[in-house]
Amino acid sequence: MSQPFRTEKGGRIDRTAELTFTFDGEEMHGYAGDTLASALLANGVHLVGRSFKYHRPRGILTAGSEEPNALVGVYRNGDQTPNIRATQVELYQGLQVISQNRFPSLGFDIGAVNDLLSPLFPAGFYYKTFMWPKAFWDRVYEPIIRSAAGLGKPPKNPDHDTYGNLYAHCDVLIAGSGPSGLAAALAAAETGASVILCDEQAEFGGSLLSENSATIDGKDPAVWVSETVARLEAMDNVTLLRRTTAFGYFAYNFVALAERVTEHLPDPDPRLPRERLWQVRAKEVVIAAGAIERPMVFPENDRPGILLADAGRTYLNRYGVKVGHRVLVATACDTAWQAAFDLADHGVDVVAIADLRESPPESLVAIAAARGIRVETGCVVTGTLGRNRIRAALLGRLMTSGKVASGGQVDCDALLMSGGWTPTVSLFSQSRGKVVWDSEAGAFVPGTSVQKERSTGAANGLYGLQATLADGYAAGEGAARAATGKSATISHSRATGGEAGNGGILGALPHDRNAARVKAFVDFQNDVTAKDVKLAVREGMQSIEHIKRYTTTGMATDQGRLSNMNALQIASGALEKPLTDVGLTTFRQPFTPTTFGLFAGVSRGDFFDPVRKTPSHDWVVDHGGLFEDVGQWKRAWYFPKDGEDMHAAVERECRIVRKSVGLFDASTLGKIEVVGPDAAEFLERMYTNPWKKLAPGRCRYGLLLNDAGYITDDGVIGRLADDRFHVTTTTGGAPSVFATMEDYLQTEWPDLDVWITSTTDQYAVAAIQGPKAREVIAPFIEGIDLSAEALPHMSVREATFCGIPCRLFRISFTGELGFEINVPRRHGKMMWDTLAGEIEKHDGTAYGTEAMHVLRAEKGYIIVGQDTDGTVTPQDAGMSWAIGKKKFDFVGKRGLERPDLKAENRKQLVGLLTRDPKVKLEEGAQVTRLEQPPIGTPAEGHVTSSYFSPALERTIALAVVKNGHALVGQTLYVPMPEGSIPVEVTGTVFYDKEGARLNV
Amino acid sequence: MKRYSFLELAKNAFSAHQNWGRQWRAPEPKAEYDVVIVGAGGHGLATAYYLAREHGIRNVAVIEKGWLGGGNTGRNTTIVRSNYLWEESAALYNHAIGLWQNLSQELNYNVMYSARGVMMLAHTVHDVQVSQRHIHANRLAGVQNEWLTPEEAKEYCPPLNISRNIRYPVVGAALQRVGGTARHDAVAWGYARGADDLGVDIIQNCAVTGIRRGQDGSVEGVETAKGFIKAKKVGVVAAGHTSVVMEMAGVRLPLESFPLQALVSEPVKPAFPCVVMSNTIHAYISQSDKGELVIGAGTDQFVSYSQAGGLHITNHTIDAICELFPHFRRMRMLRNWGGIVDTTPDRSPILSKTPVPGLYVNCGWGTGGFKATPGSGHVFAHTIAKDEPHPINAPFTIDRFRTGRLIDEAAAAAVAH
Amino acid sequence: MLLIYCPYCEIERAETEFHCGGEAHIARPSDPEKATDDDWVEFLYMRSNTKGIAAERWRHIHGCGRFFNAVRDTVSDKFLTFYKAGDPRPDLEALAREAGK
Amino acid sequence: MSDLLAGDLITPDAGAAPLLGLASVSILKAAPLTRLSLRARAPSLKTAGLAFGSSLPTRPLTSTTADRRAALWMGPDEWTLLAPVEDLRAVFDGIEGKLAGEPHALVDVSDRSEAIIVSGEKASWLLNTGIFVDFSLESFPVGTVTRTLFHKTPVMVWRIGPDTFVVEAWGSFMDYVSGLLVQCAQELQAA
């Protein structure tokens, strides 16, 4: 099929494997080995996108990941991924691509009216207008701006691809596989060091893959590449990662890599992750990221058909694609001449080489002459013509005055430009190293290393093939020696040709046109022109960071890799300060835009966060129970039967517990075994209560404060032996209570002979609560006497349950006779099934957390975190009784003595009864003294718990209320949108105030 | 000051924008000022602006170590809301909301305050209780906040995943419609331009190296990279560096500075209409006018002035975002950056006089200072001008940590059971 | 993500295995009766928040579980030394000089 | 599993189907064990080791094994002692008897954790999908044991052979650990 700009032969593409793809629905062809960009160019397509602000037609500018213009949407599985660089899309059969930021079509885009109106839209225009009328900003102006902004459209559907993760360690990580990266890899690997070599491209070799004017060891560079890669591949200590971008360099030589695993495949195996995050800790890092060519800033330098010279050469030599039939080469640097020569050698009409310099090297001029190429020196491009593709360029002649005289017009269908080279210092900069200005290279190059890293080759400001190769070997050897202390002698390959190119220009080129009117682009994607940078300076922006933010230069998806140096030079000129005094913006990670899914990795769906289940989980599912998330746990919430709603189910569960018996899974409560001669002393110091006199076999409610004096946790603690306690905590509080205990134990009281061990997951716990609880458990418990006399309320024993050793607590969180049986976790299911079967015989029920909440509220038992909120003291909660008054110290004791914790008018926990027993207060509702408090009235407190109490046949609530303990009997109000609800302040115990039901 | 308007823009288009003046000057410091503000972030600049505008104190310098607006003002995720729990907090942030609503007009600078709504998601029964408590308290305090069912939340924010089958399903949300975002740089620049116009000197690239105190202990001025600057009063508004600056005056504060990161995606067409926050799974997100998804991440666990957060923090933030908005999984991170946030033990700011006469401090905003910028500057200017707090910031003292009278927003959302 | 040396495990591990316990060497007043409100606020809340070289506590929470101390430059996040709980605070100034600060 | 450390102790749960059975890596649920957490100070270690039947390692992150016994170093004063499930009472009482009067803490944590055996040439690769530890044999030789983090969950990893690891997690976290490992191994089946 016709690929009119394909060369006759050459390139690394496979001409036997023709592939079909579509661009904006139009079918085209390319070859295996093409990128989307090279295939489009082969088809003569330059116009691929529209710019951000002015919607100007834009073409492919580069051949690398810094591409600012050719951003496309790639379709796969019925959805598209936006903003993919055409230069990084490997062509595959059936690839579907759309252009972006245009309506209705790429060729005719209504948004391009912005270009005509551009005089109204200089840098920062939006700060100066759209303020009137006031209401118009977010209703009118902003929606318009927002829909005009943005590049591609976001994906529409959830992403079903997976993303992998791998943690890795290595001696030497090498980022980049051009001549210096490959040499470094070889040198390091030969020492036996473990090496990871990564490159963002599909093939290793970097610039060598498009180098045809040099040899290495007498061989074509590409041959040397394949031999070198084969050598590396054969070594066990080397990991080679293609299509893998080192995107983030963090502290302690922690480098993040993004490996694109399947994106280049037409029909990937769904078991493969789409991308993989490599989190690498490297002893040494070699940055061999190369350098990128700089655009020249001349008027209308953004037309489709204008490319960087090296990109033009890459398309030709690597992909067998001519960027045009009549090509103008504009340069300030030697290297672009080679592009002109290569094009000429492929029969392309190089209409001229326009070199800014008065006297480019004689040798180059001679070669050009030999090929019959017109050479213009001291010559700049002052403008271009053409709408969706360049058709001519205006030349200007530099005069000694510094002015520019018109130098006529040349027709061309492509223009290759080179402003010189910029070392890629992004990773170095991310490593927190400071770049230094190298006046010889005319570039910022890596300065002193902050981390264990070294930059090599072009990334280090070195040019010329032999120089970069030699530098690479040295970097690899040095890194391996630093990492492992080992070295090896390997023969170094030598290169001839590919000499260092001299020259380069920063900033805007001089021209003979009205600088205030023409658009010479600095940042292509964000449509920032040289005059925008100057305007920012004129308006008082002096810091490069202000200039960047005001103009948005360097904030496009290439993060300023193409634009920063030119912008800096223009700013430097406008500020009349040396470039090095203006400052450089920081390169931030990621090096190139990186998929969210990669960061999220496997943390999605059920693996987003561990799902902790208790042994009764399956039983609950089978019996229609619903779950509540409490921390990472799934706790049975309630068990609706026969179409019951939550209210009905909970009411039924509560009634049955009070009437006969209920079964509740308490496994999630935190459990800590405190063991050692000083166990009681330790608890004495941690909890408010006294512990030393608690007899083995007995339990006590424990209240835990922080040292500020506020309640943080509570639970029942049983003494199993003189030196052994079984502590329980709240479900959510378990990890923090354990950590707090370790903190005090290890750092405040290391002298205590006591240790703590978490046993939360050691035991499954069933709570059996209700008048028939004893009858339910009796058949299964052996070894102890369950009678009230032998085992009173707040006791603990070791016994067996169905022959399995267990810890049996007689405790209650319902106010009924209750037991909690702890068996080793693997017997938990057996215990639950056994008890669940047994309670049926007693007309009992399983109940969930909601019924548990109601039952405990009827008894006025608090739930830490619901009835307390981190600002509540024991006194506030009416729990002064829990404080061991005679204790010398405990955590929180001194905190409680602070003025505000003893002040009048603190919020105190009380009960509230609505005047109308059917009205249930909302949890969180505010409590006021006035029935109709005016707006801004501070509340007296709020409702912490509120339920319908089946036992009382009415609603009940707990609340914290200022001075509440003194207000018992008084009427307060709970103002709601529908009207104020009068409530009576009561005590917190609503049911069985004497505790008669407990002690049976 | 030349006023900004569309007409002015059009006029300048004819002269190719060659005639715009400076937005602020770059003056050399004078020998003496009535008030020196340390730190030219949003809060510091706003303080200077209101000192000049509301209190007639125009002999003011704002001294900045780097470039104005370059700290947390230029690094945050620009969320504006006021639906805080405690009356003290709600009053402070609501005061700010009132000022936000007219700020562009007040400053003649479009700060792009966009009341697109801030939605805070609830995922558990406990979250619902906490949200409802906020809503009820806010209603009483006159602060807008309302409860949405998952379906209503999805209607307000169509990309939201309200499937019951995700790990932490959305069970509802609190929505503050008047909440939203603003353009962070514009806030700093607008205040800078406004203050400069009123005579305030903004002195950039000038680090404060010392705070000089007289024999009676009161403030005499500040030592700077450009020499000693005498001042009757000094207001420190140095965010993450507050401890460092206050130590120069011998004042210890209950502050710790942590790295906080934020990130943006590549710009895409409008995809996200509001601000969504989830405290339970630690994520907040909005879309900028440029089209970038703006995402806030958590703080690292250790004190640091490195302005660099860890990758594991980023990972945890993005996994949460992708759970809530699964079609953003293919979006890509464009840029990630860090700031230094100064946090107090109760996660509420300190806006207060200090034990040193003439020295005032405005700090401890943690991760949420941007939203308060106008209100904070306004009441802090009052505090400095009158040498006594505005009623709104009166509770935000240093002494509250001694007495225990905390304004603890974090504790109120305590997780336990 | 920092790389932290645990002086008990005698190995470097990723930060995610560790929990930072804040500023080191803050003693809890041993006698609550004698501690003033100012002593208590100092213990509870006042922190040096050093920009530069500072000692801090870490716990190898997903390792050996031990608390230990470290000296870190809070500007570069570089650790200068690690030492076991109970060991005396090293000479921070000397460490800073060694690190060329 | 005779060529592995503690091959007489760490055995696959005969009743459980393999969680993963690829040529390059397999995951088997391990049979129940007696696990005791012992906390003690240096003077008691020798006695404790004699009572237990295997000396207690004092070098960090190492383990010792003896006949149906293994002692794993968990911390400077913490060991996990492994024995057959039926020996719980005997081992517990044996140690308690010998250490009476010496400060120590012995706690039965047999059921706190569950174990899986991850084995095969890709075993360390698979663990590295979620664990940030260098599993090269130089850095993590056979016998090394450590607690660490697997994605969002604490685990213990014990290398009992060049390509074989015991991975333990608290019971309620094991679904997460084994589930993720199985999922991450899926790509090994792809072409």
C-alpha cells in the first residue's frame, strides 16, 4: 500500500510485516517496528493535534517521550486512553487512534478561533477579567474555559486491566541504554554486580539505532548494540527492562520504574498486567538518560512539518521515513547538518541549510557542497507559511548590527531545526542534586551528587560517540566498584565517527518582524510564546517560578524538557540578569506521565484493603446476615428475616436476647496477653483502674486514657494468674492500644519485667448473652462449675469447650447473664456452629453489632469513639468510679488535672428521653437550651447514641451536654429542620438500673 | 493601580500588551516599619493587605525568604470549605468563605473562586454518625452542609463509584455547596498586588535570620539577609518554617512540620464537576480549570523540611482515588510535588499573640490552610493592629494546649468501636 | 521511602516496616504530683521541630517491634546514626560536623 | 520436604487443596503447628532452649532447628518456638516449669497465624510482588526469618530452602496474603 514518504530501503522496520491502523477513522498502513508517529509520517500525515489554548494545528515535533504535540487517544477494548504520545505508540495490527482537542475535526477546528482572538489572550489574561458580573464566573466563564481547556477526553469506562508490582534490589541500576548506558551496563555486569538496565523505548540502543555515520569496533552501531544486548542477556546477574521508564528518583537510591508490559501487543494475554511498577533500591545508579534537542524559537515555529533535526534523522534512519520531499534545515548546531546529509543521500531535496552561525565548520560546508546543498550562514528563519502544514519559510540574514534583514522565502514541505542539545537532567534533579551551568556545553549539567548516583554520557553534558562510550564504561565500572567493591577488566569498544557537535542557541531568535505581534513558541503544548515570557517579566514576575506559573511555560506534559532553557534565556534577557541568576525550576517526578493504575497496583477491589473475617463469617452469609465495616473487619451487623428491615430485625434480636438468649461474634475485639512478674504493675500504670488486688479468676472493666487525660479505649481485663492478664480492647482500637502499650513499656518503663503479646487472632470469641446463656453453654463446657456462686459476674476461667481448651469469661455487654468463650481460632467455626445450633433449641438468636449497640445503650454502657470522641474525660463520661484514686500515677492522671479538664461547664454524658416516646433523635443532632435557637447559638452538646429500645418500648438516647450531670430532670431541645424536639435529661442507665439481671 | 477589566485587556491588545505595569514593586527594605510580616504566602500577604486596608497601617513590609506564594500557597490542592465541626472552627472558616465570595472584586484580581461544591464521603456507620454530627452542628452555626444519599452523591458527581461491592462502599456524603476551589497563585498575586498598591513593601529573596528583642523583652525588629529592619510589631506567618522563625525569638510552639504531597494528572476535558474528599480512605480530588485532576495525598510520618514525600504515600492515595473513580485508573500522573505543613496537636491553627510583646504568630494550619486565607489574614491583621484577637480567633491561642481547651477536629472524628 | 537501619535486627529495611515515634529524649515527668501544667504541656506537645540535625524515635513495628533512636537531618532526610533505646543521645553537633553540615 | 529446614515440622496441610500449582511456583497451606511466643532475657535463654529442645538463636533474623523443633529469632528478647501441634501442652509446661522464677513471658499463639509454603524457582519473585526485602541468597540465606510487610499486611517470612519460603500471617489476614500471591502469579501462566 502507499506510504508515500517511506524510503526505498533501510531502517529497522520489518517491511515484510505490513500492519493496518486507523487515525481518526482513516485506514493507513505501516510496518512492524514503526511507532505511530513514524507510520503517520510515512503516510504523509504531519497534522496530528491541536494546541491547548489557541487550537493551532500541530504536527509531530520529536521522536521521543518529550513530544508535546502529537498526543492522541488510543482505543482498546471499547475505550480510549487520552494523551498518549504518538512517538511512543508501537504500531500493531488494528491499532485505533484519534486526535484530540479539536471539534468537529482535526482539519477544521472551531476552537481555532482562539488563535484569531489571541491578542486578547496573553499570558495570565484570565486573572484580569471574567470578574463581572460576579455570579458569572462559575456559571458562565468557567464552564467555557474548562471545556476549551484539557487535551484528550478521559476514559469512559472502568479499567479492567491489571497492574503489577515488583520490589527489587540491585547493585547498579542504569537508566538509559544509549552508548553510555550500554557500556555502563556491560562494565558493571562483568564485575558480577547485579545490574538492572532499563530504557523507555522498545529497543535498547538509544541514539545508536539511528546512527549511520559512525562505527563501533568497525561495525555498524546497530550491530554493536545487538551484540552487546545479547551479551547482557546471557548474564544471570543482569535484568533487562525494555519499555521501562525510570520515572521517579527518591531518597536512599529508591528509584521507581514503569514497565509497559502489554500496551504494544495487539491482543495481549489478559493474565498479563498492563504495566508493572518496579520499586528498586539500588546501591548505585547510573543515569544515562541522554540529551534532547532544543527547538528554535522563531515566529510560527509550530507548524506541522516542523520537526527537530534529530527527530527527522531518526525517522529516516531508524524507521525509513522521510519527513518531507523538500526539507529546509535550520540550525545553530553541527549535528543537524548530518540530518541534512542523510536526507540528501535518500534523495530528499534539501532546499537549504540555514545556519545561524557565521562560520560553521568548513568540513560540514564542504560535505554540503559535495551534495549540492545550498548553505546559508548567519541566517535565521523569521517565519513560516502554510496552514495545516508548512509550505514555505522566511529567511533572515543576521547583520553585524544585530538586526535581521529579510533573506527571502524558501518553499519547503518540512523544516528540521536544531537549537542545540539539552542534557536530560530530570532524574539527577529528582535525586536532589543541583545542576551547574557548563558554559562550554551551553547547558546545565549535573553538579555534585547528593545520592549514590552518577550521570554519564550526553546526560552529563558529554557529546561525541567515543567520548560517551568511554564515559559509560567508566561509569559502569565506578558504580560497580562503589556498590560491591569488585572490579573487572573488560575490553572497551571504540567508536569512530559520530563526532561531538558544536554550537547551539538559547532563547528567541532575532527576526525582522514585530516581536509584539508574532508568535514564536517556547512551550508548544501550552501555547506559551516568547512575548508571553516577556510580558510576565514586565508585570513584575521576577522569579522563574513566577514566570512559569504566570505563563504556564514548562507546565505541559513534557514538564518543560523542551522549553525550559529557551524560556530561561528569554527571561534572563528581559530581566537583564545572567541566566544563572534567574534560577531553574525543579524537575519533579514523574519523568514522563505515569498511569494512575500503576501506582494503585494490586490495591483494588477486595484487595484494596485486607478484609478481616471471623470464623463465623460464612455462617453469617448463609443465614442472611449483613456486615458492617469496622476498621478492616467485617462484623455481622444484623440478621434480617422474612423481609424485615433493619429496624425490625434489630428489635427482634434485642427482644430475644432479653427474653431467652443471643449469640454474638466478639472475635474482632482486640486481645492482648500481658505476662510477667510486673504484669499487674504495668496495667496499674496504663489503665485508670487499680489492678494489683484483682484476684486471679476475676475480671474488671478497664478504662484507658491518653496522657492528655481523654478516654481512648476500654475493655474487660481478666486475671488468669498472678503474672498473666487477658486484656480486651475495642475492635478499632486494638492496633493503637497495643502500640501505645509497647511505647510506654519500652521507652518509659523498660525496667518492668512484663511483656505484651497480641492474641487478637489467636482466639475466636462467642458471646452468649441472655437469661438462658448458662443453659446454652453448659452442655459443652467441662472442667468448671458454671453456677452463679462458683462463677459470679466478672469472672474468668480456663475450661474446655467440646474438649477444646478455652478461656471462659462471665461478662456482659447487654446487662443480661453473659458468657464469652475464647477458643483457638481454628476451632472457632466449630464453636460457632455448635452454639448456633444450641441457641435454636432455646428460641435464641444470633445478633449483630446493631442490636449489641441498642442493648448496651439500654444499660448506659459507652462505646468509645461513639459516645466519646477524644475530648471526653472519665468524669465527663460519669466514670469517675473507674479511677484508682490512690494510685501514684497512670497514663492520663496528670493530664486530668489541667485547668480545662476540671473546668465547670464541661460536656458530660447523660441520657435523653424525648417527650414523645416514638420520636427517635438523630445521632449527631445538637442539643440546645432554647427551643428556637437563633443561628450561631453554640450548642450545649450533641446526641451520641440513639435507638428505639424494645425493652423500654420507647426511644432512648445518650448525649454529651454541658454540665449535663447537673441538668438531670430538666428539659432541653434538639432543634431539627422540621422543628425542635423537647427532651428530658436523665441518667445514662435506662434498663435494670440495679443490675439484677446480671447477677443470676 | 491600573484596574483590570475586559475593556482594559482589549485596549492593551491594541498595544500588544506592551503597557501593562508591574503587579507589585520590588522595593529595597526601609530601615523601619510599623509592622513586619515574616512570610509572603497567602496568609501573610492577606494580613498585610488587611492591615493597610482595614486598619490604615500602611508602613508594612512582608519579608519572604524565597518568592511570594512559593510555599504551601502555591503547592496545595486549593480546596475551600467551612463545614468544620466545632463552632470555633466553623466561625473561622465561614468568615473566610464570606470573604472568598467577593475576593476577586475586592482585589480586582480574578482568584477564580468556584463554588462547585465539596462533597465528603461516608463509608461506614461511624462515618455517617460523624457526618451527621457535622451537618447538625453546621446548621446550628449557620454553616451550609447537607446530607446526600449515595444516589444523590452520584448525581452530583457522576464519576463516583457507588457500587455496594467495593471494599468501602459509599454510604452517603456531606455536601457543602458553597465550598469549592480557587486559583492558588492568583490569591497570592492578588493580595500582593493589592497590598503593594496600598504601600506595603513586599521584599522577596530576603531571609529572616533573627528576631531582635529589647531589654523589656518586646520585639524590636528582624535581622534579615538585607540587614536589620526595625519594626514595632512582627507577625510570623511562616507555615512549615514557623518553629524555625519563632525559635529566633525564643518561643517554643507545639508544632511539627511534615511533608505533604499533591499531584496532578495530565489535563483532560471536563470530567469532574466538584471536589470530593474521603477521610476514611484518604483521598481528595477536583479538576482544575486547565483540566488536570488535582489530587491531595497524605503526609509522611516524620518531621521533614525536604518538600519530598514518599512514593508509598502516593500509591495509597491513588489506589483510593481509583477505587472511587475506577475509570481514572488509565489517567496519568503529570506532576507530583511536596510541601511542608505545620501541624498542631489538635489540628487547629494558632492565631495569637505570643509571650513576647509585639510578636504575633499565625501557624499550624496543617493540611488545610488555603481555604482560610482571607479569613486568617483578616483576623490576624486585627490581632496585630489592636494587639488583641478578633473574637473569631480568640479561641486559637497557644495557651489552649496548657489548659487543655483544645479545638480538636481530628479527635472528633475518632475511629474506634 | 526512607531506608532505615534497625540496630536490633542489624539490617536496613524500607521505611514502611517502621513507625516514627517523633522527637526522641522527651522524658515523661516521673512524678505527676510535682509536674506543673507547663511541664505537662512541654511533655505532651512542645516539640523542637528542628530544621537540621535531630534525634527521633522509630519503632520497627513490622520487624522486631523494638523502639530505637535515630539522628536525621530533616532537610535532606539523611540519617546520621542509629542507636538503641536507652543509649545516650549522641553529640548532635559532632555528628553534624562529621556530615559536613 | 526432607531437604528443607524443619522438614519434619513444616508440612503441607493434607486436607487442603494447593492454592497454586504452577511449574515455577506453588503455594500450599501448611498444617497447624504449635507456636509459642517466648519473651525472655539473656540469662534464661540456655535454660529455655534446653527445655524447648532446640537452642534459641541470638543472631538477628536467624533460626535454629532440631528434632521437630524450630526456634525463630523475632527480636532481641523475642522468639517464636515451633513444635508439632500435639506437643503444645508438653512444650508449654516444660518451658514454664524450667523458667519458673525467671522473668519471662510465654504465650500460646498457635492459632494466631496461618502459614503457607511458597516454593519454586519463582518463589522469591512472587514474594517480591508485595515484599520489599532482598531475597537473594547472599542477603537472605536459608534459615533467615523476618517479619515484614506484604502490601498492606504484616507477615513473617522464613526461608527453609533455596526456593522455599514459609509465609505466615495472622489468621484474619491470610486470605489477603494468599489471595494476592495467587493473583500475582497469574501472569506466570501467560505466554
